[in-house]
Amino acid sequence: MDGRLLSQRINLVRPWLKKKFGGPVSKVSLDAHLGCPNRDGALGTKGCIFCPPAGAGKGEHQATLEEQLKKGITKLHQSALYRKKPIPHILAYFQAYTSTHAACDHLKTIYNQALSHEEIEGLIISTRPDCLGEPRWQLLRELRQKKSLLWLELGLQSADDKTLQAISRGHDLNCFHEAVEKARSLEIPVVAHVILGLPGETREQTTKTADYLAQINIWGVKMHNLMVLEHTALAREWQNGGFIPWTREQWVQAAVLFLAHLSPQTLVHRLSADPGPDLLLAPDWVRNKDKNLNSLGQEMARQDIRQGDKCLVRAQIF
């Protein structure tokens, strides 16, 4: 992929991180063996229609947190040395499932275990907006004071309450909004996860989600193209002919509009999701991420569109 096509038109997070830390930055993804309140009965038992039983970001089912940290950091060192590149600054990324879904004492232990490693310079916590509360906010407030960077990643997926209900998300837009406002009051940046191509959503609805994120001055966003994965409710709907995934062209056009309506200050952390090759059923085009991103960059260039060109709000994001 020719990254220049995108970096010239999108406010990507990588340059921002490099400037903040003075060099390349990488993440070590961690599985803290936590569950999901939308599966274990706290909120529901079926989960979101697009999410397989193992959840997103799973993969270190047996390894301890210390083993995962050691393995991830060693891999980054070996990769940097092999390629004769600088050793990156490293962030600990609690990615799997819902990374605040445990008692606060346990959360404090695992977060501090990651932060105590001398090479970890920041912390990323991926969770749901309905799996936070005052004890957890107090813990996040304490963590924020320990390292130079802490951010939250919150699943939104869509700013349309009807869509959230249809995908069995388990929370509404107001829940997400309140979590973002609370994080802002604590000066904790938030990255919103959004899925393009959800069942029943049009390109116009996806664009309204970008308008909403611009309105609330979201710090960062991760864009995901919807994938049909095995062992999900969405897979059953697709197999029965009740759902047809977007084509690459449909996704490209929707992504261009989404980025055009997004605030130019918002940092884009991801443009396209990586499919689990063993679980992916459809659409097949998502397997070629380079081609997908090339197509997006080329279409933005063809339309002469840059992030924020059609943004309805101009505001400074902390």
C-alpha cells in the first residue's frame, strides 16, 4: 500500500504517536482473561450479532499476563533488530473482550502489572461504555497519573439506537455519550469503535455516525468493515440469505464519506479490520487489506477529499 495516499488526506494516529514519544511506537496486545457482560448474563447472554463466542482480540487463552508481556516485548525487540530499526516505545493494550469487566481490585492488579514493566510507557484499555462506573473511573484517574499516556477504547459501532438494538449491542447512544463526557472530565482520551456496513444501515446512516462523533469532539476513532464470522448470529442470518455484506466499492464510498464528515482533528487509529482467516465467511474481499486501503486512498484522491472536508463542526480536541 502506498501510505502517502492516505497520510496526506487522513489524520492518522501513527505520526501523532511518533511525535509524542520521539520515535516509533508499537503495542503489545494483552488478554486478561476477562469476559463480556453481554454474554455472561450481566447484561445479556447472546452477545453482539457480529461477535464470535471467543470475542474480539482473543488469542492468548492460556498464557499469563507476564508471559504475554515478555513474549510481545521480545518479538518487538527481535523485529526491530532484524530490520535495523530503532526499538519502539511500547504501549500495553488490554484488547480482548471487555477489559474493565472484573472487580476493581483485580483490574488494579493487572493494570499495574503491565505498567510496572520498565519498557511499558503507556496503557490502552478497550471496553464497553456500559462497563464503567465510579470505582472504575477512580481507578482510571489513578492510572492516568502514572504514565505519559492512557486512553480508553469504547465500542459504539453506530450512533443509531435502532441499529444498536438490532445488533444486540446492549446499550444505547446515551450510554456511550455519558461515558465519553465522564472520560473528558478526567482528561482521558477516548477512541470510538465504529462498524461500517451494519445490517440495515445505509451510507447516510454511517455518515450520521461521523457527524455525531464530530459533534462530541471525539479524540480518536477505529473504523471496522463488517465481517461475517463463524459461530455468530450474523453468520446464521447470512447463511439464510437475510443479510448481504457490502461490496468493496460500497465500503470505499461509505468510508470516504465517513472520513469527510469526521472532525479533521480526530485521530484515525484504524481504517480497516483484520479478519480472522479461520473464522471469516464473508465478504471475501476483506482478506486483501492492502488492496482495500489502496482503493480507499485512490478514491479519496479521485474525489479530492480530505478528512474533515464536510465536517459540520470545527472544535479543538484535547
